[in-house]
Amino acid sequence: MLKIGDMINLEPSNNPKGEKYRCRVVEKKENKLYIDYPVNVKTGKTVFLLNGTQLKAFVTGDSTSAYFFDTSVLGRVKQNIPMIVLSFPGDDGMYKIQRRQYVRVETPVDIAIHSLHGEFKPFVSITHDISAGGASIILPSSKTLTAGVDIHTHFVLPTLADEYQYVTFKSHVIRIVEGKNGERNKASIKFVNISDTDRQLLIKFCFERQLLLKKKGIHANEFDK
């Protein structure tokens, strides 16, 4: 499942600054992973991690899967290259997400919608649900979208640390779902050509929201975008 050479995205378990690191698996031995020194995604600088640092790891698998697991820094070794040793729960301890069946979470996320070519004026709304593959947008009563068009979507994603992450994706409008019993219409959109980093950010966001909903007794759904 996890192979030498695979890219891992790391971030501190307690992460008020929203830091993100990137590294590669150099070696794998039983319950340990050996990685090259991580690089801060934002600054491009090498990160120094203290022993015992608790981290969350996100791994993009093949074309149909992604994985998440908790880990911590066990130490450092120097062989052909300097490496950091991470704890590894094993393949059975990795949380698997089907990339063609992303977890869909019903949660309101602020969104601004812009036309690519000036077909309509920008407007703001909220999501009905969101996944790492797309979202369902509640359309204001005075606004509409056309199925088959591409748009720019700007999301404001709240974090568990009560901060916000701002992300922008090109999106494709799949269909318009007419509201029933007084409900507003919804636009189903698919994210187009987003980076693995942004995909992992969305997977993390949905995973965290899913855990919060489970604590409240609300179940997330599987969503195929």
C-alpha cells in the first residue's frame, strides 16, 4: 500500500498556523517509516521536527485511493542521506478513502462564484454539502447557473482551530437540482484539475467535519463525483 518513493503530506496534529510539509518515503521497516527531511509547502524551507512531535499524514495512493494516518517523530538517522524516523501504524492502521467515492459532508461552507467569461455577475452563497471531488451549492433565489459551464469557485474552509483557509478551484456545473417544497435550487459541481495538495486539504477538511458530525450523531454519506 505505502511504498518507497511515495509522497507524504504532513501537518502537526496541533496546527493553529495551518502549516503543511511534504516529504518522501525513503525506507519502510515494520512499524517505522524513514522519510527525507520535510519541506514546508509554503516557504520551501526544510522543517526541523522534534522527537515526539505528533503529526497527521496524508498519502495519495493510486488513481482511485488516498490514505490518512496518525504518526509521530521517533528520531533521526543518517545513512546515504539524513532521514527522520516516523511511527507507522501499518497498512491496517491507515484510513482509506476511495478517490472515486469521496466522503460527502453536509456542511455549510461560504462560497463565492465567478464566471470565467463574464456570463453573469459574481455572487455568494453556501454549500449544502462538499467533498474532495465537488460540492452542492444552494443557489440564491435570484441567481442561477447553467449545466455544462465552467466557473471559478472560491471557498472559505473553517478549521478546528477556528481559523480559515481560502481556496479557489475551477469547477464544472454538472446539473441543477430543482428545489421541492419551498427549498431553493441547488447546483451540483465538480472540481476540475485541482492539485494533490488542494485535494488533500479537502480530504482533511471533510474527514474532520465527518468526525465532528459523528460526535453529534450525524452520519456523512459517500459521494461519487
